[in-house]
Amino acid sequence: MAGLAISGDRPGHMGPANTMAAAQPPTFGVLKAKSLALWEQLRASQKPRIILGMGTCGIAAGANHVEAAVRESLAKYGVDADIEAVGCIGTCYAEPLMDVVMPGQPRVSYGSVTPEMADKIVRDHVVGGQPLADLAMAVVGGDTVHGIPRFQDLAVMRSQRRVALRHCGLIDPTSIHQYIANDGYSALHRVLTQLTPEQVIGEVKRSGLRGRGGAGFPTGLKWEFCHKEPGPTKYMICNADEGDPGAFMDRSVLEGDPHTVLEGLAIAAYAIGASQGYIYCRAEYPLAILRLKKAIARAEEYGLLGDHIFGTDFSFHIKIKEGAGAFVCGEETAMIASIEGKRGMPRSRPPFPAQSGLWGKPTTINNVETLASVPAILVNGPEWYAAMGTEKSKGAKTFALTGKIKQPGLIEVPLGITLREVVYDIGGGIVGDKRFKAAQSGGPSGGCIPASALDLPIDFENLTRIGAIMGSGGLVVMDEDTCMVDVARFFLSFVQAESCGKCTPCRLGTKQMLDTLVRITEGKGEPEDIDSLLELGEAVKAGSLCALGGTAPNPVLSTIRYFRAEYEAHVVDKRCPAGVCRPLLHFEIDPEKCTGCMVCLRNCPSEAISGGKRVVHTIDPAKCSKCGTCYELCKFDAVIKS
Amino acid sequence: MDSDGVWAEAPHATSLPFRRKKVFLLQETVAPIDDLLAPWTGQHGALIPILQQVQERYGYLPGSAVEQIARFLKLSPSEVYGVLTFYAQFRLTPPGETTVKVCQGTACHVRGAKRILEEVESVLNVKAGGTTEDRKYSLERIACFGACSLAPVMVIGSSVYGRLTTQKARKMLKQ
């Protein structure tokens, strides 16, 4: 795609009220032609354009300060330019991002922009017309600028294939025209005017698309089950309750390209025969909810949602349901209960939601990323999608690459890629060039991928086989300083708190497992604890109704499987090899190296350090809370952690 | 209710790091919510959005409002209580003026979120789940913000701060 952003729909700009006297929205052909014309008009704009990454993460990294600096500089140099906000392009490590497009010139992207840098970029590039090759990260789009690499040639982008993220960071998420100009709503138009629901299901089946929310159930098959159920009333739900800590792809898609989710949802609704849809979005994502609300209003205004879409018999309305903070509501039957206004507790299946779901009617639930992939599949053809991936896991998958990695970010790669490529080529390797220890995949339901599996092709089957799961695609990289027992304890404390309490093995079993892990990390573990964790873990998995309990022990089981020696060090030697579990740590000051600089002494929260200016400091073990502040602050490596 | 007769804040339960115990305020003013309820007449699935709207207005769920909601939806107050205690979002005591949330998600955890939380607890002199005595700040620990690439992260009011160190967190709070 052309990959250029144009500014958002302006009030009264091309609105149906302006173009048509009647309340009737324009036909799709007219709408598309106008969107393309607007797109070209903005591409050919004679004003400089400054594009800022304003997703939640961009703002957190300081995009607001950059925007203020840009406005100030433009005023200072007396230049007129359009400032546009886009979603996240995925190179989160380089936030805040600032792109400059000069009339007739390629789009140059600058990363890690500070307010001072922004001023320099405005002065030299916007006013002076000279791209700053030393500061620029890449050229976005097909063009080239001497001395600056192309975006798609960056190591972080080279092996990516963007499907669900195809528009993120490239189009203005608040502009329906930019979406339409980039093939938006074309799939919905084709589906409603040319295809039967069976044909739509057939194409999705042929593409091999599997649910991106975790379990990887074939999407076309899921639609078919619901399609075959009799009855006039059915419901289509988008699962945007991205609860896995460490995953943020759904947020990025909702913030960066909300219309694609609406389009995917409408196509799915047509396939199963629903006229009412819900988007269940977690309340922790206020920006995503705001963008969705605006996108729905806009789509309704243009007749892309609502009654008789494109003049056909198909009507579809979407409501947003805000989650209220319960991890288990990501589970289908729990989500249905929550939409109905009840405690979000899962129930036994059958009946499956396809038979009896929301308000007892046939219901299909698909994840955000799955739905975002659907329009691309229907535009480019199922074969295009199926050409990516492995035999049983087709297409591309987004991963939220985080943890101890140099270039954290949101990536979308063809399945079958190895973890080594993801960590070292795309992620740039481990922070401080430390040793890769494991990657945690699939959040609290997942497990660890050890270093021995770095060259294993990533797909649904392989990950399950080694005891991890694909899950929603959170990929947290851990190095030698990460304690695997502590990681297991962390996940257990999460699932234990989030267990809804319905199934006894989950409610009490996770509590027992957590207590055992806490004991181990405090140095009070017994050698037999490890086997009792394994035994209990299997019981919790077997005795729980839903996926929360069914997968809750995974982080423990997989860390024991690959890092049993680390558990043994905790229970037998009462030692934490990674130096994380505080009760097992001991801090002292090396008198040879201590210069008596007072930094640790002044900052010790427990006042456990004595000494004076140029007098060697000592730590009182009785007072020491083992917080590690002295270890972090000492510039002379004089604090020894053991 | 504590001895000076104002608040009854639930004690922080260490075994439930992500959830707070919830008890009603025993003494409080009447909370009129008729205008919020009216649009939901005859709609199903209204309970959770109503609770969210009431909490948005008052910052918490006053007991009298919970009773009105129950009457409106023809539920027993205990059913409403059952739902509101299930979800982490709902609170039965007023929050402080500003809420500080420290993320304890996976990515933040491996990048030292625990130390950040301890630092914030010590600066504000309040434990996670509590509110400062002057009712200026509430401190919460949350599971994930989805800003993992900037870990560790905290949110003060509605501003997100990323790539934190203990020193940076202290500085942000001072501002």
C-alpha cells in the first residue's frame, strides 16, 4: 500500500450531508472515488506534513512533549505545516516517533525524538529542506533518500509480514477516508454484493486462518458451526478483552486501525447470520474505546454499518461493552455472562456458544487480530494468506516482543519463523548482550521456550509440543538475571487472584501452588515441593472447566521441565542463581572498591549502611531489607550481591 | 468503620495482590442516580454499564446507589453486590484525588516493577490498594496497561510514564 498518512476527516469535510441532499449515504463506488481523490490530494499536498506516533505507548514515551516542541518551532521559524497523529507502527523501542514529509519528497521517520531533536528536525528538514541522515531511522514508503535506509529494509522489519497491522502507523485511525482509500470496506462491499455466507466461510476456511486469541481454532469452521444453527437471532462478538499481561497487539490494532476491526466484525456477522454485534473491550484501554466509538459513528454515517448496508438486506449494529477488570472474561462463556450483566464465570460446554450463547442465542466470538486479518484475506484472496506460514499454521501472527530485549515492539511475522530470528534479528538481541535464557509465550496460560528451542519454527503445534502455547502472542524475553522460579510465582499469583472460584481445583489448587512457590522463593522450600507442584499442576489442569484453570499451571510445569536445576538450587542449596529472590540474597560492600562516596548510604531506605565521607561503608545485615538500591546505585561495583 | 467514624478502607490482603477486599461505607450521603437509570429501562445486560456510570459520577459505588440499582433492575442487593465484587474495577470507598497505578505485568515484572512499586509506596507512604491519610492519593497495582515495550510503567491520573527507574519514579511523583 502507498503508506502515506493524510490528515483526519475534518468537520463538514466530505460528509454525506454536504454531498447529498437526502439522508441517503453515497454508494460505495462514489465514496471510494472520493476517498482516493482525497488521499491523492494529501499526497500531493504543498504543505510540509509532520506525522507523530500517538498511540498509548508513544504518548507514554513523550509524544506530547514532542508535539509541543514541534508547534513551538514551527511558530518560531514561521512555517505552516500539517501535524497529524497516527497509531503505533510497532517500533516501540524508538518512541516517540516523528515523521516528516516535504512536498514531493519521501516520508522520513525519526526515532527516539526529544523536544530538542524536534526543533532541530524542524529547522533543518522542514525549513531547510535537508533530511537529517544521521538522526533519521528510515524512509517509509517505496522511495529512497541517500544515506537513510528504507523502512522495509531495517532488520526489525525485514522478516515481518503485516496483515492485521497492515495500516497501523501508516494511516490516520480517525479518518474513514484513509481507510477506504487503502482497500478499506472493499472486502465488506464484495462480500455483501457478490458472495453468499457459505462462500465467505469457504474463503476463510481455504485461507487456513486460525483464531489469534489463543486457542487457534479454525475461524472458518467456527463461523460454519454458528451459520448452520437455525434461528433468526444470532450474535457476533469481538473479544477485545486483552487480559494477558505482556500482550498489547489488540490495543495497537484498535488504536491504529479501528475500522478494520469493524469491517471484519461485519463480514463475520454476515457469514453467521447475525445483525447485532458487540465489542467487549477492557476498560484499561480508554484510547482504544474512544477510537472505536468514533469509528462506529463514522461508519454508520456513511452507511457502512447500520440498516441495509450497501442497499442489501443485511443490517448490522455494533455496541461497545466495557470490561470491568476480570481476566477470566476473556474466556468465551465468561464473556457472555459478563455482557449479560452477571459475574463473569465460565460454564461447562456443551452447549457451545455457537448453539447457545448470548441470551441463549447462537453466538460467535472472535479475537481482534483474527477479525482484523479477515478483510485483508478477502481482498487479497485466501491463497495469498495460505502461502504464508507452515502446513497447519497459516498466515502471519503478531507478537508483543518485550522483556530484556534491545528493541521491544509489536511485530507481525509469518508463522514458521524461528525464535532466534525474532529475538536476534527483529529484537536486536538481549539488553547488555547478556545470555538468552528463555522466552515466555502466551502469558499466564503459556510456558517458557528455552534456549534449546531457539531454532524451532514457531507455530501452534510446535509451541504446544514444547509445553508453551501460542496464546495471544505475548513474548517476554528473559535473560540470565531472570529467576524462573520467581517468574512462575509471578504468574501463579496472577491466575490465583483471577480464578473466578467456580472450580475447586483451580480455586484451591492455584492457592496451594502459589503458597508452595512463595515458600521456595523465601528459602523455606523442601525438595519434595517440586514433585508436589507437578502433581498438583496436573490435577488443576484436569479438574477445571475453562482455559484459565486448564492452563494456569503451565508456567510452573514448563519452568520445572526446563529449569529444574534452578528450583533445586532454591530448595536444596537455598540459593537463587539469578540473584532475584530477596530472602536468599546477601549484600555486602567490598572494602577494596568502596570509595566512601556516600551514595548508597544516603539512599538506603532501611538506613542499614554505616560509614562516612571517604570512610569505607558497611551494611548491617540485620537492618538490610535486600532491596538492592545500593547495588544499583554504586558506580564502583563495590556492592557484592550473592 | 474506623474509630473516627469516617472511612472503612479494607485492609490490604497480601495473598490477593491484584484484588482488594471490598466493604461498604457505613455512613454516607444519599446519591441520586435516577437520571442515570432511566435510559436503561427495559434493556437487558444493563447492570455492569450502570455500575460503571455510577462509579464515574461518584468515584465509587455508594451503598444507597447499589440499593437503587437493585430495585430498578428487580434484583436483590446481594446479587448486585455479587457482581460488583467480582470485577476489579468497582470500589466501595472513595478514591483519593489522584490515583497512581503501578503496572505489575509480566514485562514490567522482569524489568523491576516490584522495586518501582516499593519506591512509590515509600514516597506516598501508603501501601498498594490504599489511600493516603489526606485522601490525596490512591495507590493501585494493576496487571497490565499494554504499554509493555516501555516497561516498567506507571500511570498518575491519566498520564502514562514509561521506562521508569526508582529515581525517575520518585521524580515524577514529586512533580
